[in-house]
Amino acid sequence: MSFTEEARVLNDAAILTMLDAGCAKAQAMGQPQCLVIVDASGVDLGVMRMHGAKFLAMRSARAKAQTASSTRAPSTNLPEGIRVAVALATDGALTGLAGGLPIRMGGVLVGGIGVGSGSGAQDIEVAEAMLAAIGADAV
């Protein structure tokens, strides 16, 4: 019987690469964003609020990243009927807002991304650019 598992984790280069790609994509679309990257257990690894991004969007970006990591799915996959109850029960740590994507490398969950301050479509577009920058699995 084995009591250990091999784990994959994002390294510092991956975090910096994703933040840089997210900022570049947001600048190109003219929409400053809040970017949050968490590990598979929801702990912050990288956080950035671009100049001009809504400061309260940092809270929703973190919730989006934690939701994507916790549920192993895009934050929008949280069922509509339970979104309010889950948000209340977790003190806002989980959300159904668009902009949260899981980070998988070769099918292995390594974390989550949360982007906030733009429209839902803009947030997702920035998150997808962040995944692509490190060759993560597409969502």
C-alpha cells in the first residue's frame, strides 16, 4: 500500500508568465483587469490589479479562481439555483460569475485562474490567454 502521491505544481516562471500574458491581453483589449492565480488547494500564488481595474473586482477574481480550482471546472458551471446559497455559505469564496477557469497540465489539476473587472466575456478571454501562455490544457 502506498501512502504518497506524485503532485504537479505551478512554478514561479509559470505564475509570472501567466500574469504577464493576462496583462498583455487586457491591455490589448483596453480593459484593465484583476488577475488571481491559486494552487489546487485555493492558496494565492499570483495576484495583480492593473492600474484602472476596479478594486473590488479583486475579491470576485479571487472567488472565481477558488471556485475553478475547488470545482475543477469553469466558475460558470456552478449551478444557477445554488449560487446565492453557496456564496453565502462560503462567505463569498465561491461564485458562479464568469472569469474563473481551472488550470490543468496534461489533465492534472494544478490550480485556478480568476479574472475580474471587465465583462464576463472579456474576463474569460484574458483567462484563456493566461492558460495558453504556459501550454495548459484548454477548457
